[in-house]
Amino acid sequence: MKKLIFLALAALMMNACQGTVDPDQENPKDNTEQEGPSDDKQDPNEDTSDLEGAITLYAERDVIKADGAYSSKLSVILLDRHGEQHDVTEDVEIYYEGSDAPLTSSDFKTDKEGEYVLYAMRGFDISNSVTVKAVNGVPDLPADSDEDKADFAHRMLLLQHTGNECPNCPRLMDVLKRLSENETYKDLYYHVASHSYNESDAAYSSAAQTLSKAMNLTRNYPMLTYNLTTEDGFNEDEIKETILALHKDKAEVGIAASSAVEGGKVRVNINIKSAVDSKYRVAVWVLEDNIHSPQSGANASWQNMHSNCLRYMYGNEKTECIYGKTLGLVKAGESKDMIAAFDLDPEWVSENCKLMIIAVSANADYSLANCTYCPIEGSVSYDYL
């Protein structure tokens, strides 16, 4: 029964990611899940044996390499009646479904591919279930050219909300083309086209509709939003002013990644290196170039070919899809990695695809810290200044 309940909840979360956003809950920031266990240091001598309260199981990583070495650290937190968290990992037994024996370590690792549904038991109390997926085919990260360096180039994210049946959208397409050719602006941002105006658009995706609605877009097409916020613009001079105002001389975080595709399965190895102590989330989106879809109101033939089109957002619910999976605290000068694993949709032209990888600061508010493109079969290194 417990397994059936978990699978039902997982199915609902997947639908939330790929389907239409409830108009009464436009922004997933307003309905975020708990980031994970608190980073506050607990007294190592605290006696937790007599504490009572609900227990929650957390996994540091939900995807690991099936190499018997790469692990996901598991922790179990008890929330007492005063609302205080206590680490009770040492007081529990952790199992995975299908196994009668508890794990011998809270660092979960395996050399067998598969999905492992884990849960913890403390006396008669049973925690939530978490799934850790073990995969093969994860590519190595590119070498860090300067391990002691933490000065990173900053890129903004420009989200173009558009559609091929939108008669006014070519006006914004013209603006973006001029920006991409302007030496002052072209290296300050990366661009994603969210085709959400009409479902008949060859570049349309449910991910694009989810994203556009989360940015509080109604039918005011075309529109440009910045850095995963609802701040928008359309006028060319205003867009230029906003880019200069929001762009930073230096980013707080750098992104390195490698991606590989084999047998229709995408494996992405990502490393986040921070210049400051900060919590992060990491989003992975699939973009596709050169999608032919005749554009209403086009004033030039190139406007019938669309690039940087959002096809997919990796995650199990809206917050993960848009703002990324929780990476946790990364201390200044240190780095932390995560793996993304998903299937390549046969409708995508894989040779025209690339990834958008986004690092989001997950402290007081979700703000975009940095972003980069990565080839879907290739790598990207830290962009140092």
C-alpha cells in the first residue's frame, strides 16, 4: 500500500511539470517544497533517542552513477512538537523496497542500474519514500583550468514568449536579432524562446506553456521576461536599459557540464563552483534549433525558422522544472555536482538540440545566479573572467 501511494503521488507531480499550470497558482515560487535539512549545526552529543515527532528522509542526490563508488548521502530529520529539527539518522534503519535488510551505511551507492525506493524506520514510525536512480553512461566533467579561481563571467537569461500565429511577434524577433548582433549586448545574456501562444506551432511545448504561465504571462504576446522573474519588456530601448541594469560584472557561481546521449538516454554531469557561501538549485532545459514553423506577420524569411526553442524542463514538479533541483549549500571556493538523467524525445531532432543549465540562488528568494548553454553531446567549462 505504501508503495502504491508513493507511485500515485509521483504521477501527480509529473503531470504538474508537463501540464497546464493552475491559473490560481501561477508562480511556483509561492508553492515550493522544503529545501532539505537545515544547515544549522546540531550538538553531536544530543540524545535524540527519546524525541518524538514525524521523520523525513532526504537524499543528497536523486541520480547517482551505478559504479559502486558515487553515492547519495541520506539523512533523516525529526520535527518535534516545537517545530525544531533534529538529525536522527543514527537512530533509524533505512531500507529500499525489495530488500529485507537495512542499509549498512547512510551513503547509498550501488553498481546496478535501477530505481531504488528508499524509506526509513524509527521504531514504529515510517518516513516518506525517496527514489534514487542509479545510471550508467555519465560523462566525465571537463577539466577545471584553474581550481583556485572563482571569478566567473555572468550571463542573464532572456525569455522570449512567442508563437508562430502571433502576428506581432516578429517585432520582438527583430529586436532580439539586433541585440544578438550588437557588440555591447550580445555577450551579456543567453536566450530561450518559449513558444506557448498556440499549440499548432511546431515549436510549441507543454514545458513552454508551463514556463510562460509561471511568468504571469496572459495573452500579452510577444513579451520578454528576465532571469526567471515576471519583470518584462517589449520596447527595444527599455530592453537594453534592463539588460545593462541587471547584468553583473561578476557572477557568484560558475557552471561546468558534460552531456552524452546513448540509446535515446541523456546523461548530464554538472558541477557548480561558488565564490560565496550560498544554497543553489540547478535547472536543466532542452532547447532545439532550426524548427520550421511559418510565422504570422513575418517580414523576412528567417523568421519562419525558430531556434533556442524550449522543448523540455527536467524535474518532477513545477518548482524543479523551472527553478531546478535542490543542490544545497555550496561554500565559497568549493564546488558540488549533480547528475540529470532523462530520455530523448523522438520528436526532437537531436543534432539540433542543446541544453540550458541554470544555477538559481535558493536563499531568501529564487534569483538566477548564472546560466550557460551546453551541447547535448559535448561539454562546457567554467567561464572565468
